[in-house]
Amino acid sequence: MAADSIGPLPSVRRLAQRENLRDSVANALRAAVISGELKPGEVYSAPTLGARFGVSATPVREAMLDLVREGLVISLRNKGFRVTDVSDEDLDNLAALRQLIEPPTIRDVVPTIPAKDYPRLRRLAEDIVVAAQAGDLIAYIEADRVFHVTLLAYSGNQKLVDVVSDLRSQTRLLGLTPLVESGRLVTSAAEHHELLDLVEAGDAEGAEQLMRRHIGHVRGLWARNSTTE
């Protein structure tokens, strides 16, 4: 089913201030898939998406090919790109893998984060809150990605960061829209500041536990048709 009637996706221009155009378009498209703003099973053309993003079809087409390689969309000859769906079992497995990797890594990096970096991390956390307040799911997903990979990068293990980034890309958070409508997404976004409170206090165990709860939302609070924490 074609889906050329989607509304405007305004986040790209903001993202492009810090990234090259192709990367900013790819990150925004990826976030749109994760959040469900680009719907599973529907077909989107590069020209139509380009019009929505305010860019030409070329960077959209190039970015979508990146998403094809990641398994987020399928290229359909002379039609466009169909967003792939992910089974509940796959989503459970993705969340389980993230639980194995991210919480212990956060625990380990807490003592290594220099105090001079705290203000920058606070700004990244605030970007998530601002996006939640605006109800901009694309900006929310992207700001959340940047915050978490920045923290994980203190491990010094780029392979780990890449694996987690890929796991995050495969996730679907189709329950975010109801959270925006209820105002609960802002509360959820504030967890990132809570995490930094623990980091600044040097509470590595507390940071690990908060990260476990945070990832648990992926299959609870933020999941499709979810109504509970």
C-alpha cells in the first residue's frame, strides 16, 4: 500500500546542522522507521519523502539504500521502498541483547567520564526532553541515539558501540505516539537526566539498574499497543 500522504517531517533541517546531508537524512529516516512514523508494510517513494523532508530525492534515495542494507526497508523496483516489519519475538531478542551489553557497560564507564564532560552530556539529555515536549518523535529517537552512543563510547570499544547502534536500529517503538498524546513521553525522557545524576554522583550500580529499567521500556512502555510500564 502506498503511503505518500504522510505529513511533514521537519527534523532533518535541525539534524543537518551537525551532520552531512546524507547522514542526517538517513538518521531521520531511520528514526521515522523506529518510531512508526514510516509504517511497516507501506511503500514510500524517494521523491515524496524528499518533498516531506525539504530535500531532493537523491539524498533520500541514497539514504534509503543504507536502510536497505540494514534491513529496515526493502527496495521495490519502480515503486519505492517498503518498510519491513519485525516480529514480537525478534523485538524480545533485540531487547535481551541490549540488556546483556548496555547496563554493564554503563556501570563500567561511570568512573571514566570526566567532570568536564558533564555539561555536554546534560545538553544531549535535554535535547531528548525538548523533542519529547515538542512531540517530535524523529528528533526524539535521534537525540536518544546520540545520547546513548556517546555514553557507550567512553568504553573505548567502537565495536560495542556499533553493535548497540545496530540493535537500536532494528528496534520498533510504535507505542511512542500514545505516550506523546498522554504527555507521558516527557516523563520518560527525564530518565536521561536521572541517569546523569547517578553518573555525576559516581553511583555505577545505580546507573546500571536505571539502564536496565530504561531498556525494559523498549518492550513495555514504548512497545506497540502498550499501556503499562
